[in-house]
Amino acid sequence: MFGRLTDRLLLMQIAIAERLRRLRDERGQTPTEYLMIVGLMAVVIVIVFVTFYWQQVKQAASTWVANVTQSVTGKSVTP
């Protein structure tokens, strides 16, 4: 009886140790941290770019949209 009880306790200890080992597993943490840093840098760069160059970007985007609209509707095409 005691042999079966000790075997059960040993198996429970092994299962608990395995679960704790999985919780402490840090594989994949470094790439995630690098992606977070790159994402943060991208957000900062976009904010700075939009803040300082918004007028030029807005004008260029408006011109591009107008050109595409003319091309799609065929207004600038001569028969």
C-alpha cells in the first residue's frame, strides 16, 4: 500500500516539476522583445515624420489622388 502511495506522490511531484519548468521556459522571449522595440521605433518615426512633413505629404497625396482619379475616369484622355 505504501509503495503505491509513494509512487503516486513521486508521479505528482514529477508532473508539478514539469509544469513549473514549462512556466519558466523563456524560449522565444528575445525575438518578441526585439519586435516590440522595432514596433516602438516605427511608431516614433511615423509620428516625427507626420509632425514635420505633413504639409508636403498632404500635398503629394492630393496630387497623386487627383492623377489617379483622372486616369481612372479618363478625363485627361483625348480621343
